[in-house]
Amino acid sequence: MRCSICGRESSGEFCEYHQLAYRKLKETYVKWKEATGISWIEYLSEVVKNPFTGEWSKEVAKKLLEEDRDETE
């Protein structure tokens, strides 16, 4: 398989780099949600706008927003 973002070899939808970014996004969202009550989609939008967010995380967030995926469950 190939990563749906960068085309690198992968064992799933994302390569190891984008999969790690995805896991970190989900972990961090739990903390943000507890602190602010923000929705997953709002969180992803904030991640994309944040100048301190890493490139792989931004790419994953953009991909999830494009697909309008609610991965919070």
C-alpha cells in the first residue's frame, strides 16, 4: 500500500510518519477537548492554522478535514 498523503510505502492508509502524526493528533485532542470542549473538526481546523504545528500533522489534519472524518469515537 501507499500513504494516502505522500505516497510512501505503508501498511495502512498512512506511512509511519503520518500515522505517528495521526496518533499524536488524537492523543492531543483528548486534552484539548477536556480543557475547552472543542469538537474534533474545530480542533483539526485549529491545528492547520497553528504556525507551530508540524508539517506531517498539518497534512493529516487537512486530509481528515477534506474527508470530513469524525474520528473521535
